[in-house]
Amino acid sequence: METYRDQYVKLFNNGKKVVVIGISTDADTTQANWAHDSGFPFVFASDPDQAVAKQYGSADGKADTRNVFVIAPDGHIAARIMRFNVLSEAAYSDLGKAVAKVAQT
């Protein structure tokens, strides 16, 4: 999540026409404290029973699997990156392109 924070301006159009929501199974209070202390410029949501993850087909029982969805303004999934590789610069480049494409609409 730190890379998303550190590259927020570049990856997420500095929040213009883009909303970033980090969703995990962590308790909301844990996330709120961590997000505040780390200075994240986006929102976090708690999904302890993986209801949201199941709706989007990303629940696999692994807490360390990062799935990224880019949702268009009309609500459809414009890009779906399953098992996002947080160590790959190419993954961030692809994500930036997907966000830019949606942000232009």
C-alpha cells in the first residue's frame, strides 16, 4: 500500500476523477489507525467475511493476495488485475495506464 501512497499523484491522477479504496479483512479500527499514521491519501474499507471479495471473484482465503480493480464511472469493471505483483514496476505501469484511460472519460 505504501507504493500506492508514494505514487498516488502519478498512478491515480492525484485523486482527480479517481477514487482509491483499499479493502482488506483487517478490522476497521486497525485500518483507520494504520492509514492515519502512514498518511494515506485514500480510503480503506473492512471486509472481514470477504463478502465484497466474493462478489468480485477475488476471495481465495489468502490475506497476502492483492487484487486490483479499476472501476469506470458507470460502475463496470474497466480493468481487473488479479494477484497484482507489488514488486513489479511493469504492474504499476499497467495500472497507471488503466487508471488514466478511465480518468479520461
